[in-house]
Amino acid sequence: MPSLSVRKIEVETLSLLRQQAAMHGVSMEEEVRRIIKQSVSTPECLGDMAVRLFSPLYGSGDALQVPKREMYEPISFQ
């Protein structure tokens, strides 16, 4: 598998990368791999995302719970 070297990374950037990798429980090298993969991957199409989120065939099957609307009387300015 090919490798990549990156030079002249600012100390602050490297420190933030180290912290982010620790939060995700992975090495810095793995964190960089994930960041690069995410940045060059094709984003999910909006329609696919809607099906995944709202279709019972693809989602958890739980119906979307919408609270009942409360009706208010209009404000009178007289």
C-alpha cells in the first residue's frame, strides 16, 4: 500500500490532531487516514439520506413522533 509524508505541519495543528485521535480512540496515523478518506469521498446523495432516515424499510422501523400542535387565539390589538 502506498504511503504519504507531510512536511511543515504547524505544532498547534499537530497537537489538535493528536487530541482528536485520542478522543476517537485511534492512532494519529489512523485519524489522518480517516480525515483524508472523508475529504475525498463522494458525499451521500440527499435522496439516499432521506430514505435511510425516514423509510421504515431502511431505518429502525420506528415511526417519526410528531407532537400535537397547540392552537392559540390570535392576539387582539384593540
